[in-house]
Amino acid sequence: MAVRGSAWNIRGYRTTEDLGGTGGEPGPDRVLGFRVVGRDGTAPKPGSTSTLVREDAVVPRPQLALPHRPPLDGIRGIAILSIMLYHGAGLDRIGWLERWTGGLFLSLSAFFTLSGFLICSLLLHEESGSGHVDLGSFWVRRARRLLPAVYVLLAAVVFLAPVLAFPTQLDGLGNQVWASIFYVVNWDLILAETDYAAMFVSSPSPLQHLWSLAVEEQWYVLVPLAAAAVVWYRRSRRRLDREAALTRLAWGLVGAAVAGTAWMWFVSGGEYTNRAYMGTDTRLAEMVVGAAAAAFLARGFRSPTSVRRWVLRAAPVAMAVLAVAWVVTPFELPALYRGGFTLHAVLVALVIVAAVQPRGVASVWFGVGLLTFAGRISYGLYLAHWPVMLWLTPDRLGVDASLALVIQLAITVALALLSERFVELPVRRGRALRGRWAFVALGVAVALIAFGVSRLPEADPRELLALGPTEQVVFPSTTAPPAPTTSQVGDSGDPSPPGIAGDPAPVTAPPTTLPPPPLRVMVVGDSFAESVVIGLQRWGVQTGTMAVMDQGVPNCPFGRSGSARALNVAREIPEICAERDATLEAAVRDFAPDVVLLAGSFWDITDRRPDNFPSYTSIGDPDYDRFLVDELGHVTQIVSNGGATVVWANSPYWDPVEGTAFFMGDPPYVESERSRVDSFNALLTATVAGRPATTVLDLQGWVRSQPGGDTGKELRPDGVHFSEATTDTAAAWIGPELLRIAGWQPVA
């Protein structure tokens, strides 16, 4: 091959032949190159004839590791400290701290954005240095980084749960362990119809916090595939240089963020739902925004001077907005599910970009030693903090809630340091579990966890509150029809004696009477009503007499507006309660109930401050009594519009047990005052009196007749709700009473 001229620049191409890299570090590569020489073997002269000579050379492989940026550790550190304070304040019921940490759940969103930035930066940096993306190596590195610590956590949970877990936490724990092993626990929690927003008013799983890691790991599978596709696309378009490819990638990611935002809005309906909050698809935008920022800054974290100057000026404003949002944003704020999470991700991405610049407020503030230290061990802190706080409660520690939080944080830090020193670093750096021993260790770990799962005790239904997920509507099979009559029908249709050869086969005649359809019952109220509906749905299926719809909404009083100071903790009435009218109207129209059962009152007898009331008040105050009578009449009118019989269950006495829910202040509780319950029942009776097709069911009298009486813990373990065992007992009395009131007569 002959070429003319001396201006040729023939670039070599790289093979993937590894020449001895050890300890997880890249080794040198063999480069096959070409050199342009003249006829005499020396450098060619201008205008002379030249040839290409092949040469082999060994050159060091470019380093694929990202340069370490301490401010990014600082961002990770402030995020993990924030989520620990958020969980600690709620679980330990530290009222003064809750007032300052209400929006710190947003730190999880910051984790998503930071993860998207780092993972995309790593992949693009690798492509820049080696010319390709090694998916296998990437996933192996991720596995070595993440699996050891989380498998240690799972083993600890399954072996400690029989000793430390509350009864409700044992229910479904085995399934959650298996889902956590394969990083799909977020979907397990969604399918189990858990409610993340209610984690401080229930007894959540010790593995519930792993949902966010599952979301990230699922995207760690998909994002590298997308990066590899971009590399392939660039190579298939030889004229498309790297800068143009990165520009297309960045704007493509921006488009994906817009699509992800729209998808969350569509799935959630613009309101909080557990599905929208925990879904991998619905949280896409937050990670994609971080990845887009990485694509724009892919060349060694550099940016043009003008862009850098703008970022450095805007970062302090973004930090101030985030600081306010992390304090005051309510968890169920509708704006979050209508693009708010994406806007939050944009602000976080702006701070991240500023933090990786050489100078600026963000790089200085987030480079503080305490924050970078917390960021360095953030993975261990996140894994350990939730079960530590969940199980080492102030009651178990025997100390004040604030001191308990200090102890919990100290134990969490110690566990995270032990995890880093003896589990994470040895495996990540390749000093332990190399080669086939890694697979052996993985199998042993899974086998050990499986053994622990097999030894988990069954939850006692007498201790489990009947607050699990319910079907919205349960229809039973129809009752068995009467025995049919048979006759022999000949060609003429006349009956003929049976048993004659050649006679046609017997034909079953339709029954003379058919059973009535099952009674349609709709149950309305708060979480107490939900503890009733579970038993009623089972009873209706077993007897074939009743189809039951669940219209219970936890934490919703019949008096809809304002705030409540229940269990000595002040909180706003959820917005979903204000939407109850429209929900009930739709249910009445679509389900057409024959009977509507309303049960509850716990949230109405507590201290209340309805809208337009200057301060908290309670039942017995004439103004509040008038408000409550109007509200009881209002909901009665709505549910009776379809012609249903309305049955109000009067209120049993309440006796909340300290420590059975996490969102409880210190006793005594005003909800235990019997005079308040008596006043409510009197108001209810007066409201119902004279209304057509409306009656009061004496639930209080039935509860009093049971073993233990009004406040017997055998019937209601927490002093409020029926247990999984006793909801069936209650349904066996309530069901026939509803049939009697409705005049429903089964066929004999």
C-alpha cells in the first residue's frame, strides 16, 4: 500500500487482551498500530512515496475510575443523615424534632438523582477511556459493592426477628426477605398494599427501607444497557463524534425525564399513592435528571467557563430552596406527584454540578469532614438504621425518646463502620471472595438466609390487628339453589315413564324459585371500620349472603376538615378525607348498596380544630357539637341517596395502648374518656332519629358483652381495632344483624 505525503496520522486500534492486571485494577493493553515510513525505512519526505508498517506496542490502559470528589460524599452524607433524622423523629415520636424534619423524606429523592449522576458518569468515563462499555464487569462491580452488606443485614433480620420483631412485623416477612434478595422488595410492598405514608402509625417491616435500594438496583440493570446502546449507535455512525453523541444522549435523557414525570402524574392521578411513590417506573425522572447532568459534563467533569460561572451563582439559591423544602414539604403534597419530584431533582442536580467544580459554595460546604465521613459509610448507615430504630424503641431501652435517638444513631454508626471494615471494603477491593469463591459465598449466604426464613414463627392472629389489605369489593358465590326436578321428555314433549329402552336422557328443569342475590353492604369509616370490614368480607363469602365493599379511610373522621390532636400528637386531617364526598357518591352510584354501615368516631371524639375554629376543642363544646351533628347528617344523606338502608354503629369505648402504634404521644389519652364516647353516641342517636331507613346498631353493647368487657384486650389488642381473630367474631354478630335490618330472607 502506497500513500503520498507526510501529513498522515494513522491511529491504532485497541484489543481487549488483558496483560496481567491484578487486584481489580486494569492492566495494560496491546495496541496494534501502523507507522508511515519512506522507501529507506526512515521518516518520509514531502512528496515521496510512503508505505504503512505494522507495529505492536504495549501501552498502559487508561484509568477507568472516576476521580474522587469529596463534595459528592458530602452530598451523600447530608442525605443519609437527613433520612435517619426523619425516621428517628417519627419512630421515636419526638414532637419537637418532627416539626423540623417533616420534609426530609426528600433526601431519598436526592439519593436517586445522585445515583443517576454517578452511574452515568462512570459509564461515560469508561467509554471515554477504553472505547467501550463492559457490561459484565460493571454488573460484577455493582454486585461486589452492594450484595455482601445487604445479605448480612437480611441474615441478621431473619435470626433476630423471632426475638425482637413485633407480631405484625412477622406477617409477610419471609416474602419480603426473598424479594430483598432479588432487589424487588418495592414491588412486593406495592402488591401487599402497604402504605409508606402510614409507616409511623403502624408497625412496618424491618426491611421496608430496602424499597429505595431496589428501585436503584433495577435501574442499574437498565441504565448500562442504554449506555451500551448509545456507544453502539455512535460507532454505527462514523461521522458522529463523541461530543455530538453526548449531546443527543443528554437531550434524550431530558426527554425521558419529561416522560417519567408525566407517567407518575398519570399513575398517581396527581395525588400520593403507594404505587406511585415506590414504583420503579414512576421514580424514573429523578434518576434520569442526574444522568442528564452527567452527560452534559461527561468530559472529565469540565464545563465551559460561562456555564460554570452560571452554575456557581445559581447553586446557593438552589441550596436555600432545598433547605426550606426539606423542612416544610408534606409527604402527601399533591404537587410532588405532578412534577414536584422532578423539579426537586433539577435543583439537586444543579447542586451536584456546582459541587464538582473546583471552587464555589457547594464544593466548600459539602466538603466538610463530618459530611464526607457520613457519605463514605452511607450504605452501611442506610442498611442498619431502620431496623435499629424500629426495634430498639425508647420503651425497650428504658430512656427518654431524645436520648434513645442518640443511642440508636451511635449503634448505627458502629454497625456501619464494622460493615465497611470487615464486609464491604475487603470484597469491593478484591482482597476477599475472588473468583469462584465469590459464587460459593453467595450460595452459602442465600442458603443461610433461607434457613432463617424457614425458622420464622407464624404471626399470632390474636395479636395481629385486622388492618391488612382488603379487596375493595368481595362478592360471594350465590347460595345453592333448591334441588332441581327431573322428568323424561319424549319427542312429543309428553312425560313418559322412565327406564324404557330408547327413551331420551333425563332433562333438568329450571328450579321453581331462585335464591335472592347477595345483600350489597358498603362499610364507611376510619381504620376501625376497616378492622370490621375484613371479617365481614370473609363472613359474606362463607355464608354466601353478602357482598361487601370497603370504603374505610384510615385517619379520617366523619367531621372532615381541620386538624386533630389524636393520641397527643397534632396533625392535619389528610386531604383525602376532604375528597370523601365524591368517592362515596361514586361508590353509591357504581355499587348500588342495599345497606351502608358506618363505624368509627375515634377521630371525632379526640381534640379537634375544624376549619374556621380559632383553637382546639372537643365534644361537649356547643359549637363543635353543632358542627359534628351537621357532618353526621351530611354523610348520612350522601350514602342514602341511592335508596340504601343506613346503619350507624355506635361507638365502643376506646382504650389506646401506649406503644401499639408508633405515632403516639405520651399518655394519658383523651380518647379514653368515656364521657366523650357517651356524648358522641347521644349526638348520633339524635341525628338519626326520625330519618327514614336509618337506624343505630348497638355495637357498644355487643363489645361490652364479650370476655373482658368494654376494653378487653382479647377483643381489641391495641384498645381500638379488632384483631385478625376477633374480626371474624364481630362479623358473626354484625352480619346477621345487617340481614335482619334489611329484611333479607334466605331461601330455605
